[in-house]
Amino acid sequence: RRNSHAYGLLHAVCATAVTDGLLPSNPCNIPKVMNPPTVRQPVILETSEVAALADEMPEHLKALVLVLAWCAPRWGEAAELRRRDLNADCSVLTIERAVTHRDKQCSVGSPKSGKGRKVVVPPHIRPALLNHLKKHVAKGADALLFSPVNGGCHLNDKVFRDSYYMPALAKIGRDGEKKPRPTIHDLRHFAGTQTARVGNTVETMQRLGHSTVKASLIYQQIVHGRDAEVADALSKLAET
């Protein structure tokens, strides 16, 4: 995948050079090299397993699992969420920043898509978020929703995975032996598949923050309030 991304960048550079008249043609045209086959298939939990997984987490991290699974932020987006990114009743989550870690330094920038998005929170997880805000989030608009346990600027994904996530998976029978074990990112895949069951393609892309040339259709869906309907339908899935 890394090589694919590097080749894609080189292809784009050469394409610009062709447009500018610096090259007669683009030499980067190896078939399918920018779309390699998927090596690993995501492990999608059942809705009941997501609820059980959240229950097995420490109290201060339960809401994080629910947000990852039902609101679909990427890890860097979730780690950078702050109190101001939730409205008063926790019905809307604003995702407009993401954090990356390199050389032990935190860098906050735009999400992967390059733009922010608003996600209507499924009603069935709003009480957990309200409780989390009350008990585990410092006062002030800039307070992180999910604070690092042992210091640092943000919650570290490796610490979360090794100290909390993997043990919780083992407790619900997802230890990788009898049943496959999902990665943290697979919670986002769960969100995508559940959303696709109740929303159309445009709605799914908007909710997950995927880039698309049909941006006007995405905005049209938001204006019409369909994201709220998608969120309500997601909560109904959790009851089945």
C-alpha cells in the first residue's frame, strides 16, 4: 500500500508535467499498480459484540469504543476530539481535526479528506457520551474528550490497543484463536457497513468522511436532514 501511494504521487507529478508540456507522455502507467489487491479483510463485529466490547473497557474508555464504532472517526480524528466538538445534548459530533505522531511529537491538522464533517450521533449512544462528559472530561471547550492516561499530548493508539482494547476483546471471545480479532480500525469498518445498511452511497461517504467529486450531492443530503434519519436507524440496528 505504501508503494502504491508513492507511485500514485509520482504519477500525479508526471501528469502535471505532461499538462505543462515538460513531458510528451506520462511514463508512470503500470497497470493496476495504484490499486493493489486487499491483503487483509476487515473483521466486522456484531452489534451485540460492540456493546459487549464497550462494557468490558474501563469506564473512561467506554465512550471511545462507541464513538469509533458508531460515528466512524479515524483514530487520529478521535484522539483530537474536544469538548467543543459535541453539542449540548451530544446529538452532533463535529470532526474537523486529526492528530498524527512522528518522532514523539504531535501534529494537529485537517482530517484525511482535507475537510471537516458533522456526524449525527445515534441516539442509543448519546447517554454514554453525556455521562462521559460529566465524569471524565475536564471543563473548558478545549478539553480532550479522551485524555492520555500516562501523559502525552493525546491518547496513544498502541497504549490503547495493548493495555485496554486487546484484553477487552479477549473477554468477549475475540482473542484471535476461536474467532478473528478486529483491529481498532475495524471499528470504522463496522460503522461503514452498518451505515450502508440504512443509508445510500452518498450518505455513507459523508458520514465516514470519504472524498468524492459529487460534493454537491453530499451537501444536498445534509440540508435535507437525512443524516439524522441515518443516525436514528443505526440505533434501531443496535436493538436487534
